[in-house]
Amino acid sequence: MTVYFDHAATNFIDQDVIDFLAKELVNNNYNPAARYTSGIEAAFSIERSVSKIASTLGAKTEEVIITSGATESINTALKGIVFAPNPKHKRILSSSGEHPATTETLKFIEKQLGYTIDYCPLNNQGVVELNQLEEFLIAHDYDLLTLIQVNNVLGSVNPVEKIVKLRNQLRPNLPIHLDAVQSLAKIPFDFENLGIQLASFSLHKIGGPKGSGILLKSEDTRIEPLIHGGGQQNNLRSGTENPAFVATMAYVLEKMQRDFSRNNSHVVELKQHLISQLEQARINYQIISPQDAVPQIVSICFPELRAETLLNILNKEQIEVSIGSACSSKKSERNQVLKQLNLLNNLDQYVIRISLDKNNTKTEINNLVKNVKIALDKYAV
Ligand code: PLP
């Protein structure tokens, strides 16, 4: 059976979620815009589900926009701010630790709309350098600050509270968007407490179906919709809503919240077990993820074996890990986040990402370490 260590790329859908979704698809499949009883009930169902979604994320019901995934949410947030009739500085501040969903959108905004994009560098812990961020904020007026919260390659966590404080002191009107895709189920998330204006999520990262995402937008933030049509979701995202899907999103989020502590303790134990097994096997390794990274994402370098070779060897044994980040289709490119850590001797090409989850076991970790050891004994240079 396949041993899966790539939960940051996508997560399994638990059987209870599949059962819930199947039941909803049978019983809750009307068009919520229809004026007859079944349609009105579908609209009520969406209202109830959205209210549950809002409450698990510390947001208000009116702040939730259902999307097809984080890529759409991020596009809507970034282009939505740019196209909205707000005062314009034609400048956006981001970081050099972002996912392609952000960087490629920013490139579009730069090329097509003449914006200037500033990228705050990361420090050696894989988070934005606060002094530099401060300098950018002092030097320029921006339309938006957009940052990843939990880095998908390293698991490092940007200090969002400090960043919001800086923004409040220096540029109180500057909206902040967070790519919070890797935050859910890994760190607590509370939209209102954070004091940010926009946040993007993908539910398949926490056991929901692919094609389900969320954009949170504070009530006082104006964005132009990306998708025009029948005016659903307060005109912010047109297209017939899927009440069964939205109900399942609420179900998955509530389950995530209920099991948060138990699942996190389990993953902390797994990470410790991984390290102790690597030590016991006397393997030459270096953990690249910073010490205070979320335990679910462990980037490890084996300096004697290229990551791509190791991935292929493990894959033959039905053990699935990733190189840096599997979220990009441009597999041959060097990973931008790892590149910035300035590892000696191009060691970034020797880094694999192991991403753990509640369903992984210590036996699976033993299996992984055993096979890494075999690979190193055979192919290490
Ligand atoms: N942002 C981060 C940090 C991610 O890890 C991903 C995952 O692929 C995305 C954005 C894009 O999410 P999706 O592909 O589900 O739209």
C-alpha cells in the first residue's frame, strides 16, 4: 500500500466526509436561486453552511465568498483590489516566499496594468525580514500587502501579528491579504483577531474535495469581482452555488476545528519520531525547515543524494514525498524559496519535503527511514 507523505500538496478525504457529501448531493441539489420551495430550502442551506464556515474562521457571514479554490481566491483578492475604484498608488508589496498563485498573478498585474511590485526578502528562517518590510512601508504607499502565512515549502510561519501592528502604525489604510492555504489545521486562524482584510483558502488541503475554496473579505474592503454573471454571492462571485459542496465545506471545517489539538499532538510526535529514527540510522541529514515551523511540513536535505533521485527511488517503493513544493507544474525549475536560503553548494537540490498528517503512523516513518537508508547506502556520492 502507498505510504503518503505529501499532505501539504493535497489531503485525503475521510470516509465520513465522502458519506456526508454523497448524502448532500442526493438531498440538497436544487438551484438556490429558484423561487419554489426546494430552491428556497437550498438557499437556506447555503446560508446555514456559510454561517458555520464564517464562525470556524472567526469571520462574519457576509465576509465569506465561496470560490473554486485558493488560486481563484488569490486572483480575486489581488485583481479585485487593483480593479476596484479605490484610490490608486499602482504599487503592491509582497514577499519572495510566495506561492505561484500569488507570484504569477502579481506578474500579470505588473505587465498588463503597469504596477510596481516590491518583494520583501526572507530571512534565514524563511519568514519576511521585518526591518525590510518596515522600510518598504515607510518608503512607499501601496494598494495592497499580500503575504503567505505558513510557507508551503518550509512550514515557516510569517509573524502576521507583528506585520499587522507595523501596518497599523505606518499605513493604517493599507489592506492586507493572507495566503492562508497552509494555515488551516496547522495553526489557529481567526480573521477578526488578526485584523487583516482578505484571506484565501483551499479546502482540499484539509480533507475537503478539490474545487472548493474560500475568500474572506472584510466588510469595509472594496474589490471588483473577477467572475461576472448572475450576481450570486452579493455580486462578488457569480455562478450557481452548490449547496451540497458548501455544506461539506462547513462539515470539513468544523471537523478540523474539533480535532485540531489531537491531530496536532499526533503530528508533533511523528516529527520527533522521524528525527529519532534518522539519528538511530546514523543518516547524514539536515532539517531545512526552521525549528518553529509547523510540524506538518518538514523539509530535509540529504547532502549525498539529489532530491529527484531519492524521490524516484522512494516512489518505486510506493513512498510518496515531494521536492520542495508540488504546487507548481514547472517541475524542473529550482524552488525559489529554497534558493533564497543560500544553502551551501546548491544543497537546495538535495531537499525533499515530507508533509505529515493525522493519518500517518510511526510504522510508516520507520518504512520511510529504512528506505532512505537503503537508497543512501546504494547511491550516495
Ligand atoms: N497557496 C499555497 C501556500 C499553496 O500551498 C497552494 C497549493 O497548492 C495554493 C496557494 C494554491 O491552492 P490551489 O491549487 O488549491 O488553488
